[in-house]
Amino acid sequence: MNQALTFMILGTEPDALRELGGVLAAHKRCRLLPHSGNEAQFQAAVSHLRPSAIILAIGDSLERELTLIRQLADECPETMIIAAANDASPDLILKSLRAGAREFLRLPILMDEFEAVLARTAEFTSRRATFPQDLGRVMAVFSNKGGCGASFLASNLGFALASTGASTVLVDLNLQTGDLGFYFHLEPKFTLTNLIENLAQMDDALLTSLLTPYSRTLSLLPAPRDVDAAIGVQAGQIRDVIEMLRKRFEYVVIDLGHLFDEVTLAALDSADDILLILTMDVMSIRSAQRALTVLDRLECPREKVRVVVNRWNKKVLNLDARQIEHFLGMRVTGFVPDDFSLVVRSINMGRPLVEEHPLSAVGAQILQLAGLLAEAANNGGEEMRIQEMKVAPHRNGHAAAANGHSGALGARNGTGALAGEAKPWTSRLRSVFHRN
């Protein structure tokens, strides 16, 4: 029962807030999280920070405050709600409990009563921690050839998913050359290395302080600033970071580098969806085919790979979608049309294209892709998989991968988490590239 408990308080009575804040700040087991006094911002902060408990000091606006308790109880069932008031009448206590509060605290505070409420808060928090958690969907955006627009698509896909109201975090794992902040006109204060250094003591408040917010539902975790820090990042750390993020966000979108190295493989291991990006040139299509071969040899099931053609323009190679799919041996999930001037303008402005021009051909296709991925996430990936197999039943000799198997990347429980111990990445890569 020595766990740290995080609290947020709200109310219209300054004296009540001052008393509650003073008691919480002075208690060694409590941590008071800062927030705005605005109700809408308070609710958003609660959803994001997920404190152990909320103390709502009830004043003169009883009906509005009871409504707020109901909303918070519905939106944040993992957070304990405590009502507090000078009026401790049975009628008020009953109304607050019926609205969704789990405890009632009399003001001025009686320390024995406060300690009892604190003990029940710790018990509630501990009990909630043992419940199964819904894990977020991890989407890795990858191209094994530079210049295909993977970072552009990752940033816009992240914004598109977040625009639905889903909590989303963009992770830049292009460690040595990544600059996702540029796509949002952001200059992050902290990076991936800061988060790794603090993983052992990570809580929601610390995580929020280390991420760079773009909107209420979209945050960014940038790549390290210097090469030395990037070289020090290890596969195990990446797995830990991804698993921690997927417990706190509905979507984790990862922008990967262009090599099958330790970091890339760790992210691909953890991903539920792999978006393989290519463009309309021969070298890019050949690189995508090679990437699919490597993924097959690494025992990555084909059903979690989504091929996306960026800068789609049939006139460039005079190839249609069916020919590209036949060459790759699988269906193309999305075709993002070519609009060089609009894309460059959005990048130079540091604003996602789907935010500035959602009705453009490019914006509409990215939004459609985000919708397909979100639908697949809600259906456990089954609906998109069935569509792929109907359109492209041929797999160029990869039927075993398409049907799934119990390899290191295939043994999953629908969340992208490994069911068993994976082979060391070095031996797996060596077996791929040294195979005759």
C-alpha cells in the first residue's frame, strides 16, 4: 500500500481548493497534478493524464457539478472520483454517489477520514491495475528505399487517426535522420532517449511531460538529436517503449528508418500493421518486392503487411494497379495520388496536408486509408484480411505466410505482442541475408 497516488482537483470555491491542495501536497503518498481551471480542459487533462483519483469540491452549482461527475465516471472508469463539500448532508452524499463518485470527503478535512479515503483510493487503484487492459494498435510505416514519402504518410496518417478523437502518438524511429517535428512545425524539448532514460519510473504525468503535443489527441515522440545517442538505442528498449505506449494510446504510429536493423526489427515485431511504402519507379517496386521477401523469411505473416503506393501516377510507368499487385504478389491497400506542389507546400508550412486540405485527392486518400486501418483495428484485422484474399488470392509462393503460422513474428494474440521468446535479431537477419 505504498504506491504513489496521483490526484487532480477541481472546484469553484478557492478556500476548498486551497485546503485540498495543501493536504495533498504535504502528504508523502500523494502527488498533485497541475491543470487548468476550465472544465473542458480539466476533462481533457483527466483523459490524458489518467490520475489515480479526482477530488471535485462541490459548491453552489450542484447540478452542473453532478453532471460533470457523471461525465468523468463514464469517460475515465479507471480513475476514482471523490466528492468533497462543506455540506455533508445525507441527501448530497447520496446524490454524488449516484452520479458516479465512489467516496465523499467532508470539508474542512478530518485527517482520519482523509487517510481512510486515501487507503480506499490505493485499494481501488491496485485493483484496477490487475484488470486486463485494452492495448492500442501499433502501425509501423516502412520503406526500405529512401525518398518514398514514408515520413509524410506517417505524419498525416497519425493526424488523421487522431482527428477521430482517438489518442494517438507518433514515434520517430528513423533514429539518425528523422525529423517528424518538422512536419508539424514543432521544436520538441525532449526525445526518445529522454523517455528511455526514465522508463523505470514512468507514469502518465511524466510521459505527458516528455511527449510533444500537437493537439488534444496527437502527441509526438521525436528521434534523438545526435548520432551518438541514436547509436546507443537498443532493440529491447524499443520493445519496452512501444509496449508502454500501446497501454496508454489507442494508436501508436511509427516512422521507421530504411534498414532492416535492430531497431527496425524490434518495431516490426511489435507492430500490428506494417505499411510498406513504395513509389511509381522500377527501383522502388523492386525494393518493395525484396522487402516482402525479407519479411517472409523473417516469418512475418503477410496479412499484417499493407502495401501503399505513394505519388500514384499511372503515366509514369504505364502500369495499372493489377500489374503492380501481380508483381508484388499481394494486394495494394492504398494508392495516394501524386500532387507534388500541394505536398511540398504542406511540408514547408509544417501543417499536415489532411488538416489543411482534407478534400484534396491526396488528403481524401490518406483519410480513407486511416479509416480502413481503424476499421481493421476494430474488427481485429479480419475484414481487411478477407478483402485482400478475395482480390489477390495469389501470393507468389507465400501461401504459408498468408495463412499465418507460429513463427517468431506470427505467434501473436491479436495485439502484436510476442507470444513466445523471439530469436535474437542478429541470427534472424543473418539467416535471411546469408541464405542460399
